[in-house]
Amino acid sequence: MYLFFDELQRIDRWEDAVHSFRVDFDCDIYITGSNAYLLSSEYSTYLSGRYVELRMYPLSFQEFLQFHGYEVRDRKSPTGETKKRAFNAEGESVEWNELFEAYLHYGGMPGIADVGLVQERALSLLEGIYSSVVLRDILEREKHRGQRQITDPFLLRKIILFLSDNIGNNTSLNSIVNTLVSGNMLEGRTKEGKPANQTIAAYVSALLESHLFYEIKRFDVKGKEELQTLGKYYIADIGLRNYLLGYRDTDTGPMIENVICFELLRRGYDVAVGKMGNKEIDFIATRDEEKIYYQVTEDMTSEETRRRELAPLKMVKDNYEKVIITMNTYSTASEEGIKIVRLIDFLLEPIR
């Protein structure tokens, strides 16, 4: 027997009912709900540790293809190499770059598959999701929890726009405040004055708790310690970013980085940004005893770019796997043990 409950937190003493069902029935119980009423971290208090949290993310690229009716088939090339091809519902072959461009454009919200890859319909759906997350999960949640309330929707939107525009950039509270003020982004605020760092911190924390953004901490590879400053923020769905800022093909690099970050999270890795001297490694992915260093770049066809992307990985002297993921490259040959992988091949890998 399977019992499903949605928005159960609205009911007083719901946890007592769940405990009684668990004792009285041979069943699996699933609880879904909005962060507007209860954060996932608080379930342990109500359920006494007798639960497993299933973290849900927007669709991966593989899932995006399945939801939109594309089939991936293996094909042997004349050289004997196995290559993957994509086909639409009519059996016609579709280019990978076109499919990935659609993924970058529309994002991975499952509802897009219902309205189709039509810009006006997709934007309307994304607007509804954004309004639900911001107006319900952030602005309303604080009223129910009796905590410091997020009272300035204008400031909240400006912070959302700033973080959306700076995915993959090292970010601090000071940099948010200074950019908003110096760029005159706070003109028209109903409240006068420069917002305090504590206010910005509260608003950013609310965005993280709502899972609209994820913070990736920096890790000092040489010193083997987590750094408390200049982490990076990534948006949960790249389609939402395009809804907020408009689609910009000049931003392909940061968008690819965003996609890879969530692909690693989806595969169960803990993810950090690596600091190696004055250089940076895009992602350090760890899972159990496994550790992989990743560099992500849009293009590696030039020798200069190739050297720049290889440099920080070459500085790491341990024996863990090191990988560069790129959209465009003239060669995927390994160099000094560092693998070079095409982006599409990485995204289509079977999940281990």
C-alpha cells in the first residue's frame, strides 16, 4: 500500500497521523509539500528521523529528451566507434547542438513538455513557477514561521536578478550590495538607504531555502579546507534564468557551467569550487570514496584555451580523476592523465 499526502503541513498535528499510519499499516508513505510551510530540514524534528528525503531537481538533458519525445540510439560508425544519434517522433535524425540549444533555452521544468517548445507558452509556464516560488515559498513562508520577514519584494527581485546574472561568479554579500548600489539598481525602492549586509544575507538565505538558487562553497585544494568567502551561486533551472533576463547566446559558458553543476548534484555528488593557488577548478565532485576534478569550457579548439583549462588540473598532484568537459574541441585525447570529454557525451553517460 502506498499513501501520498500533499501539503500535509497545513493540518495540525499531521505528524501524529503519519506515525499512526506507519504503525498500523504495511505501507510506504510519501509526503510532498511547499517550503512555504515547512523546510525539508525540519522533517527530522516532526518524524524523529524515520524518513528519507528525495531531493528533486529539474529534468536532466537525458530526461528532457525523453519528456519531449526524442529517442537516443547507438550507431556504429565506419571506423567501428559507437556513436549516439537522436531521433524525433517521426523517426527523423536531429542534430545534438539543436537539442542542447533547446535545453539551454527552455530549461528542465517538466511542465514544458505539456505546453511544447513554444516560447510564449513556455515563458507563461515559467512565469507561473517563478511567481509561485517567490510569492508563496519566500514572501508567505516568513509570515507562517514567525521569523524575520522578507518584506521588500522589490529588493528581493533585484537580488534574484543579480544572482541570475552572476551564475558561476565568485560572489560575496558585499559584492551584491555594492553592485546594486553602484549600478543604480535600487532606484525606486520604497525604503530609503543602502541595505545592510544582514538584510541581504536574510534574503539570500530565503532564496537558498526555497531551492531557487544553490550555493557552492569554495575548497582550498592545497590547504584541504572549506573557505567561507566568495562561493558561487547557481540557479535551479536555466529556463527560469532566461525568463528573468532573456535568452542571451553570449552567456553560453556560464549556462553550461550551471548545467554541469546540477548534473553532478543529480548524480549524487557533493560539489565544491576548487581553489588551487591563484587558479580555480570549476568543480570538485565527491561521493563516498570517489573524487573527480572538473573543468568546464565552451570551446577548446584553440591551443591557448587548451593550455588555460589544463593548467589548474595539472597543479593537482593527487591521483584522483581529472576531466575537462567542453562543447567544442578538435581532440578528446587525454593529456597527462587528464581526460577531455565532449559535453553531449558527458550528459548522455549512463548514471552510475
